[in-house]
Amino acid sequence: MNKKYFDADELILSKSYVLGVLKLVEKRWQDNGTPKKFILGLKAFRAGLKYTPNNIFETFWKQILEFLNMLMYENGKAQAKSRGEMWVDVLELIPTKINEGNFDLSQDMTKKELEEDDKN
């Protein structure tokens, strides 16, 4: 029996689709007056990808997606932390608690924080 798994970073899009999106970005940059050196850099990047073998292309884009997902996650945590949202603090405690073998995260919250959490 084959087990199904989900890989958020698996590239399903075709190389031509990715290259098409990059071409649209290039057009948007041209329309918005982006400096030519950036547009030339994007053109060179697109040309390099066009001639990259598919197996290398897929590996490269998988790494790009992993990196972007990590950045979006870290940015979301930073945004929440800047707004004072407590879930970030709790989330950051989890690895330490697992290592300590103590999974009661509530003891690290103040009484006031617990009361506020119960209200929500």
C-alpha cells in the first residue's frame, strides 16, 4: 500500500509556466520603471533557467519554495509578535518544552495572560 504524503514545496508547475511568470514580472518591472540592471538580471536568470535540465530545474525550484515558505512563516511570526499576539511566544516555547519533557505551556504564561486567553 502506497502512503500518500503532502510536500508543500513540491513543484507541480511546468518550467514553461514558471518562465512565463518571470516574463510577466519582467514586463511589470519595465512598466513601473525598474532600473535596467534589475531587468537585465531577471532576463539573464530567465535565460539560465530556460536551458537548465528539468531535474536540476525542479530541485532548484523546490529549494526556492522551501526558502520562500520559511521566509513567509518567519515574517508572519514577526508580524504577530509586533502586534503582541501570544501564539508566537507559545509556539517558540514548544521545542524547549519537548526537550525538557514538559508539555504544559500554560505554566509559562502569566495569570493575566491565561485570563485573557480564556476570554478569547
